[in-house]
Amino acid sequence: MKILFTVLTFFMLCTLKAQEKISLKGLTKKEINTIKKEVKEKKRIAKLASMGLNQWGIDENAQTWYLALKYYLPTARQAEGIPILRQYQTFTQESSRTFPLWIINGQQFSSPPQDVQALSPHIRKVKILISAAETNRWGKQGRAGVIMLTTVEF
């Protein structure tokens, strides 16, 4: 009985795969690639949802920026809830930077917005820049790293 059940299950799985291939057979390569991208995007969203994040990888219920952006941060440290990407220190205190430069919709901020929970549901794209080559566009201000956020237009 167990052998019959195993064989029947195997046959059903093979039939489902064959039907899927037949349904894809009449499509162009562009349509097939589009379907593959959609499936990949659905898997990514499901993975983020299982981690407690929204579809853009942001924790909307986080109390700090470090926790809200944790999915995008590499092995970053934190201080008072603000991520430290690359600590840049010089001999003078004025030119030393610990916290990254924040770019929100193209505007520069030396510190992040205070209300994490008000802005985090509106974030649609996050880009973290750490290397010197990526951050040299912002000069001294970007030496400690740059966090770029794109939000929904209000």
C-alpha cells in the first residue's frame, strides 16, 4: 500500500510539472522571463514577510532606525539606535564623523529623522553606500557612509 501511494504521488508530481511546461510552451522568451521575475518577486516578498518586514524590507514597527533598516545593513554597529556604517575619525574632533549622511528624496541630512515609525511605512527604496568610491560624491560629509532613502510622494 505504501509503495502504491509513493508511486501515485510521484506520478502526480510529474504530471503537474509536465502541465506547467506545456502551458509555458506557447509563450515567448520575454513572457517567460516576465513570469519568472514575478515568481521571484513573490518569493522575495514572502521571505521578507516571514522575517516580519514589509514588501520593501522595512520593519514598520521598529523603535530605532537600526532595527527598521536591519535587512539592508551589513555588519553594522549601532549607537543609540542609529547605525554606524564606517567610523571616520581624524585628529580634530570637528572633522570626525561617526554617523552616516542621510539622503532622503535627494535632500541631505546630517542626522536621521527623529520619528522612525512615522517615516518607515512610506519608505520604498533603501540604498546603503559604504565604500570610499561610492561615498566620494558627498565628500567629507559622506566619509562615514551614506544611507539613501526614497519615499512615497505625499
